[in-house]
Amino acid sequence: AKVEGGQMLQKNCVGVVIPCYNEADRLSSKEFKDFAQKNLGYHLCFVNDGSTDNTLEVLEELRKGSENTISVYNCEKNGGKAEAVRQGVLHLAKDPQFDYIGYLDADLSTDFTDFDDLVKTIESSDYKIVSGSRISRMGADITKESARKIISKTINLIIQNILKMPFKDTQCGAKIMDREIATTMFNKKFITRWLFDVEIFMRMKKKYGKDNVQQLICEQPLKRWIHADGSKLSMKDSIKIVGQLAQIRMHYGNKSYEV
């Protein structure tokens, strides 16, 4: 990336989907706007997932003056995060200027510097997907409460058992992929509302085979990850997740499934 007049110029064009459901009170409009203005070559596509608050108005306001670098895709009905991201990715994939398409959580629990590092990795390698990983490392500033930690670890172990591949954190909300893979992986609807990341890994495994896929997906540790207050996962959701993981195992384990 080159610097011109205080603006970073990307080597490639990158489209980023940001799913939003009732985010009006916690959307950090200034951070998004600043990033879009300073980083040429990035395009932020906010998907309003049928919010019942005034998220749509907040997004339209955020877009003002940055129409070339920020777009808003509105889903009339709430379809869940998986479908919101899928709609956003397919919307961006129609535009031939994007070399890479990714997604990021609206609460910016992954910050832009880390996301930009994921982009740099995919640009300088043969990986098809680069996925953030929140697994704690020495010196990394990663905060998360302990009860959630135990639940997360348990769910992660189940996911690893289903995938049978050594990926440690499929559920991180920051990923970047090349445009062709994005179109292929998001073409069909996902069967779960929350666990589409696991489904992407399963689809990749189905398409490329277990051994090859490990050369195509890179898990990159994040330097900073903050668990934002107001995240929508409860204990009840955690139990649902285990049920949905069983569904995923059945669905993608079926020999007749094709990507």
C-alpha cells in the first residue's frame, strides 16, 4: 500500500461486508468513516438485517459524503447474520472491481489495523481465505470474560471435532477471501443463522479435500480483540449452537452434498 496525501492506496480493491442488526446505539460511525476516507481501495458495505431500531437511518447518515467508499444494503426482514453476510457478499461480487471480499463485525471487536493485516497476507500469498484468530498469544491485548471463555472453548472443541482440521477459531468475525472463492462459498444459503463460518470451512473441505484445504486457508492471530458489551449470545444460544453443529455435521457429511 502506498501513501498519498495522508491516504493509504491499496494494491487491490477490497470489499468489506459489515452486518448490522439493531446497532444504532453502538455503531462507531466516526471510525468507519475515517477508515473509508483514509484507505483508498477499500469499500465498506453495511447490511441492515431488518433492524427494528433506527440502524438504517444511522447507516444512511454515515454514508453521506462517502458514497463512493460506503454503501448500504437493506434487507427488509431479519434473516440472521449468515444470510445478511451472504447477501452482502453476493451484492459486492457483482462489482468486477473487487479482487477480495471479506467481512467484519459492526462492533469493531476486530480493529481495522488487524483486518488490514489479513488483507496483506492474502495479497502476498496463495491462500484463498485468511481468517482472524482470537486465540490468546503472549502480549496480545485480547479481553473476554471467563464464563464465555469456557463456553467458547467447549464449542471450539466440538467444531474442531466436526471439521477434523487443525483450525482453532473458525468463529472469528473477521475474514477475507478472494472473489472467486467468495462467490462459490456464498452461492447457496447456509443452514444455520450463526454458524456459517463453520459451514464455509466445511464447504471448502468438500470442494478441495481435507489435505488441500489446509494449504488454502490461513488462520492469522489478531493482535487486538475486544469483546464488546451488548453482544447477543446468551447461554440459551450456546445450547442451540451445539444442536446446530450436529445439523452441520449431518448436512455436510452427506455424500450427495455438492458445493
